[in-house]
Amino acid sequence: MKSKIKEIDTGLTFDNSFIQQLNGFYIPTSGEKSKAPKVIKFNYALADELGLKYDDEEKLADLLSGSIASKGAQPIAQAYAGHQFGGFSPQLGDGRAILLGEIIDKNGKRRDIHLKGSGQTPFSRGGDGKAGLGPVIREYILGEAMYALNIPATRGLAVTMTGEKVIREQLQDGAVLARVASSHIRVGTFQYFAACNEPDKVKQLADYTINRHFPEIAGTKDQYRKLLCTVRDRQADLVARWVLAGFVHGVMNTDNMAISGETIDFGPCAFIDNYDPNAVYSSIDREGRYALSNQPYIAQWNTARFAETLLPLLHVDDAKAIEIATEEIQNFTEAYQTKWLKRVTTKLGLSNIEKGDLELANKLFELLEGQHVDYTQFFRSLSQAAKGEIGRTQKLFDDHSKFDEWHVNWLQRFSSDSLPIEAKIASMNAINPIYIPRNHLVEEAIQAAEKNNDFELFEKLLTVLAKPYEERTGLEKYADSAPKEFGPYKTFCGT
């Protein structure tokens, strides 16, 4: 345990229920004092929600780098295990992150404040516990983009440079990401105590999770089965949003699956440019385990690992518990398809779901494959195609005849929908973005920051991504595909 660090008043209202109720689930720790911390990006709107004071820039930089603590904070490293690329590690834990504590924000919502890259913890396993500037910027950009796209995700509160270098393939500027989440309880948190053969602690964690995240099921009959079902359905919904937005997480390990249903720990991640169901961007995912189209199957697999930890709570009879868990995990496919179909029909301008819509949607993705179609541009252009202006959409295909046949069938279904065409087009434009964090633009922003300490591109990109559905004059390059010379694109986790 590190020595107690200086505390300051930050205006935050802490109520650290995880510490108060889950003794033995964490180890107290603190961040390392940074050499010369400097906040290079601060989320003022989010800070206001949290009630965080930010009038003293020097103290704010110290706080957000982990050099000092807020009054009421009780920094800890959380314990968890996890399946990483299918292989089980019985002890992982926060190796380069600390939970400062939980606050009750101005809307009465409980939220974690977390620092990523703040130095060694008891779970660092020989690592330095720090992060490079590039990966921190990437996660900040992607998190804020996902927030604007209505995809549940942890959000960036700040990017703080530490004034030190970290050693990876080469020297990099050190940085800390301050992020906010509903909680950092993971499938791996349950796995840790199940692997330790401590069923009482699994029950304790399950009860805490229900009370914190799903109070509507607390104390009800079969509440642990309902917990499994709720987590399953949230994961199905989350991954349906990912896939239909063209987002590839990159490291869907069980320690990176939040029970709350938020996207968490998305380091080597990216949005697709051209549609490719086999898209992989993580440099360490050499077998494509976490490819775009594999994500629903992995989410189901991860949820099955969660179910295994709950077996003693599902029924006193082992065989019956396995039967219950198996049934609910098998229902993941239906839950996912329901969520996916509801959203994809909205993307296609349909206000209700009719027989044949699933086939229509599936046929679309079949024809997109191998045609080098810019995914985001395609769906955005459909609102024009709905009015008969199909030239822009046709040009996206190597062979536009493939689109023409599907377009006739879609337009017939679109026209049969009872809503006025203006309402249908408005609905499409509200779910099909113009602007996403395109990989070449994210990389340009990272390179400018890493090489020249130039954050102008970073700031501009965030401004554009904050309103992804609103077309604005002068931002055409942010809607363009990557140049032909860009790629193949790989991302790195920054550990």
C-alpha cells in the first residue's frame, strides 16, 4: 500500500459504496506523483454534471494525473480475473488504473471516477502501470464519439500529460485518462471470486450489483436468474449498436465486459470504413477472434462465463442450475437478433417490423460484402435514394447492379410504410451518422499530438464528432473515406 497522498476539496460528493460494502474486493492504492502534469483536454460539460471544481488549473492537473486526491475519495485497485483471447487468467486486477471513488452527480446518479495510466498498483504484475499519450487520446475520442452516437460507453473527463516518458516500442509521452462510468464491475470480477471458490463473495457481489444497477429486481423471486437475463439483454443491445455502427472493440475479454452494459476498455478499437464483416484492427488479435461479425458470438460466450459464476445462486441442484443457465444463454441469439432487427429497420427508414424485413436486411449485408462500400456513407445516402436520387449510393459500389436489384425491393417496402416520407427520412438521418471517428483522422490527430504536441486536430475532430448527424458546411473531409494509401490499419492497446 502506498503512502497517503495530499487531499484537496474538489466539490465532488463521494459515496464509496464499493469500498463500504465489498471488503476484500480491492486493495487500497494511489496514483504516482507526476513530474509535470498538464491537462491538455478537459470535458467541462461532464465536469459540471459531476460537480467538479476546475478553477485551479495546477491542482486540477495534479488531481487528474493521480498526484493528489480529492477529499472523500478512497483510491483503490479492483480485483478481477478474466478470459483473455479465450485463455483464463485467475488474477488480473487494475494493473494500470485506479478507482478514485464513486460520486453522486448533480442529477443524483452514481458514477465511478477512474484514472487509467496513473502508475503501478498491487496488480501491475511487473508493468509500469502507465499509458502513452496516443492510446489515451484514442480512447477519449472514441468514447466521446460513442456517447454522441448513443452507444453506452465510459466517457472521458480529461487527458493529462504527466511530463514523463513511458517505454514501449519507443519512448512516448506519458498520459493519464480520467474516465467516468456507471461502475467498473466486470464479468471478470465475478470470475475472480468464483475461481477462488468463494461462493459467498460471488453472492455478495451479485447482491451489490443488483442493488446498484438493477434495483427493480432486488428481492424478487429468482432475482439471480433475472440478473443473468438483464445482463444478457444489455450485452445483446450493446453489441447490436456496435455492429450496426461499424464499431470493432478489439479486446472483448471477459475482464473488459462491464456488467452495466457500457463499452469499457476499448483501446485497440476502430470504426470500419469499407464494410467488411471480418474487419480486425487490434494488432494482437491475429486470429480474428474479435472481428466485427464475431462480436455477437463473443458477447454470448462472455455471458456464458458470467452465468457459470452464478450457478450456485441459480439453483441448489447443480444439474438444474446448469439447465437454467444454458436456457438463458441460448436465448442470447434471439435477444440479439431482436435488438439488431429493431435498429437496422430504423436505419432503413421503416417504422415497424414486418415479415420479410430480416431477409431484406440480411440480403443488404450480403451485397455490401466485397464491394468496397463505405459503410457510413452508404447508410447516410439511403435517405436520398428513398427519394429516387440513387446516383450517390450507386457510386459506392464496385458493381452497382448489385445495389439496383436490392434498391427496388427496399423502395417497395419503404413506400408501403404508413409514415409520411419526410418523417421516415428524418428518422433515418437521426440514426445514420455523417461523421464518425474515421481511422485516418484519428491517426492524424494522434500523430500531431505525439510528434509535435499539437492538439488542434484532436480538438477539431471532437467538435465535429459531437454532432454526428448534423451536416455542416466546410466539414466535407470528415465525411470522406480514408485515402487509398491509408492502411491496412492496426491499433495498439498502449500497455
